[in-house]
Amino acid sequence: MQVTIFGTGYVGLVLAAVTADAGHKVTCIDIDEKKVEGLRNGVVPIYEPGLEPLIIRNHAAGRLMFSTDAREGVEFGEIIFIAVGTPPEEDGSADLSHVLKVASTIGATMETDKIVVTKSTVPVGTADKVRAEIEREIAARDRTDLKVDVASNPEFLKEGAAVIDCQKPDRIVIGVTNPGSTTEQMLRELYAPFNRNHEKIIVMDVRSAEMTKYAANCLLATKISFMNEMANLAETLGADIEKVRLGIGSDPRIGYHFIYPGAGYGGSCFPKDVRALISMAREANYEPLIMKAVEGRNERQKRVIFDKIAARFGSDLSGRTFALWGLAFKPNTDDMREAPARAVLDALLAAGATVRAYDPKAMDECRRIYGDRDGLVLCRSQEDALTGADALVVMTEWKEFLSPDFTHLRKTLTERVIFDGRNVYEPATIARHGLTLHAIGRTTEKPAGT
């Protein structure tokens, strides 16, 4: 099958690479000439485990192509995916300008009937707007002989595991106007290689499919914010949230996924999807009290670690140096969008501190965001970040941070203090090595011998 994907961002690239690897021919269209040229030469603009070799292999095999020629892309695809960005507006609503621009391009250039699928995360009702935009362009050309069908096929990829999620999806949601239609059959054919062991395709109406994506992300965000609320309460009451987590996670109705307390959620999906759902609700004259609380808890949670630092060292941190391990919002990605580490980093710099930061994959992204910021030192390794540091702040649970040399930390850190924003260390272990640990939802255990 011939597939065109508009957008070479996170979703578009993963979908393109995995679909091409399954044997389909895929053309990716992007307006960024530099990015397209880079992809042709094997330069992948994002870090995602397994993605780069997949792109290089399938491009070399002629199954995966990259172009800036929109007309060529529209002509090529039997199915056309729209996978461009939907950044949040100031009020939290999704900016659909890129999506509708692609729709306009499709309508202005298509010469045969087309199936168009929204893959971007878009508000409920977007498919109707896409269809209207395409049909408006068709009518302007006086080509009423041309027909378009618009479907919804939201993605459910986890950054850091997106390739595996795409290759082995737990569900494939397809929203169509007419069940059993040619559009549904074409999408079933496209996804047949990923639907072999048992039925994973769930067919529904288009608006329900659009809603499903937001509902899924917002429920997961709710679990995180709920657990962070419990963590803060546990710390106040003298309980240990990690023991509480084990106690409730064993309930199959709850489970262990997304109940890890920490410094809040970030990334490209949860923050903007929660805000977008709030915006959609308000437009429908419905007050989304739970989602407002989820967002509020998360924004406050991002400052919890800094508040612990200020409580220990004071609000004026001039002359203090902090090693910061982890900049990405989660491991196995270089994505720093709305990362909790950024909130802590910004607060430390604003308080006059020097920050020596390190992340295994996000250093270039950090350099792009912050440039040559006074007080920020981007380090070559986690050991380098410790040089001259009073304390260590851990904000991303990369594997290489999980078992550091605690003896070296005790000798290196001037104040022998660790602020753990992801609860990766056991208080008793840290205390045994002569260090003080400040974590989320756990009582501070004094170093052995004090």
C-alpha cells in the first residue's frame, strides 16, 4: 500500500518507519527542507530507541521517502495521514492551523478520491473541520467529481518505547463515518501486519475516536497527580508513600502503572492534552473540575523539589552549586517539553545558584532551549556534574543514575545531600552511606552516626 504522512515530528516519523518496515511504501512530507535533507542522509532529529536504524534501513530499501513536495505526496498516497503538530494556544486549546493547512493543501492538489486520516492529537470535531476545508478547496476548483473521506486514528505511543508500541500495539482505534466502509477496510489492510495474534482494532465513530485519545491521556495524568497528592500528604503525616504504592498497586483495579510519585508529569502529551480537554469542556459550557485539579496539582508538584532545596539552604542560593542529573521529562527520550527538571532548573537559576547539568540524551535540546545562560554549566558526564557541587538533584530516572557510587558522592558533595525527584533511592541506603536524602512522600532519614 502507498501511504503519505504529512509531518516528520515524533508521531509522523515513528509511524512512517514502522509502517515502511512492515512492507508498505511511505512518503513523508515536511516543509522544513533542512530536516528533510537530513532524514534522507540518516540524520534523525529526535532520539527514540530503535528509530534511527529503522529509518536508515527502510530509506535505503526504497520503502521510505522524504520530500517537501506536497503535491507529490498527495498524489502518491492511497491513504494520507495528517501528523503535524497541534501546539497549545495561550488558553490551552489546540492550535489547528497546521492541520487545516495540510487539509487545504490536500483539497487544492488532489486529482483522485482520497482517504485522509487525522493522526495528530486533535480536539473532538476536528475531522469535520478537515473535511470541510478539503471540500471547500475542491469546490473552489469546480471539481465536484472528487470525493474525500476523513477518518480518525489516534496514536497511543509512549516516548522511549514508541517503536515497540507502534510495532506491537495493544489497541488500534479507528474512527470512521460509515462502519464497514472502504475507509475502514483500507485501514484494516494497512494495519494487518500489526493485528495478527488477536484482534486489536477497535472501530467507532470519528468523534469518539478523537475523544478516546484525550480521555486516555487525561486519566493517566489523573493517576499521576492523585499519587503526588497522596505522596505530599504521606510526608506530612509521617507515612512512606512507597509502601503505600505497593499496598494500592496490588489491587488489580488500580495496578502499578502510573502510580509512581515524583516531581510531576511533563512531555508533549499529558500537559497539553489536559489543558485541551479543559478548553473543550469550557467551550461546551461544562466545568471540568477534576481536570482543573489535575493540572493545578501537577504545576504545583513541579516546585516541590525546589521548595525542599530552599527549606534546606534558604531562598537565596547565591554561591551554591547544584549537580542536576536528568533534564528530559522521562528516560529514553531527549524531550524536554514541560519537563519538571526545567521548573527546578529555572527556580535554581532565579535564586542565584550555579547548576551543573547532565542528561544522557537531552544535552543538545537543553543547549537549544537555554543557550549560554548565566549560571548553567552543561557537563559531559554525571561525574563531571558533581564537580564543586553542594548537593545533587535527580530529576530523571535514567538507568545510569540508579546505582551511583555513593561513597564517591559522600566525598564529593560539600553538603552531602541528595534531592530525589523520582524516588529512585532508598532512604536507608543513602543514610548508611553518610548522606541525607530528601525525596517525594518519604520521611528524611539522617545519615548513619548522626
